[in-house]
Amino acid sequence: MTVLSVIIPTRDRCSMLMEALPPLLQDPGVGEVVVVDDGSTDGTSAALDDLARA
């Protein structure tokens, strides 16, 4: 089975990421998800930190 690396560039898309990431993280075909935050001011970084700790 092929395992994918998913790279997501983002800026100020916290709510969209929080909706999109859980299914990706549960997909057995996804080996890693890398989110590149370009200076978000909407709480994206904190939300990603919380998700990483969960």
C-alpha cells in the first residue's frame, strides 16, 4: 500500500484546517501531515499545537 505525505500550506484558515485534518489523520494511507503556517493571526498555530497533543 502506498503511504502519502500530505503538505498543507496555510494562513488564517483555522476553522477549515480543524475540519479537514481529523479525517486525514485517521486515513491509513496517510503517513504524515505537515502543515506550514505562514504567520496566521486567527489562532491556527495554537489549534494545531492542541491537535498535535491530542
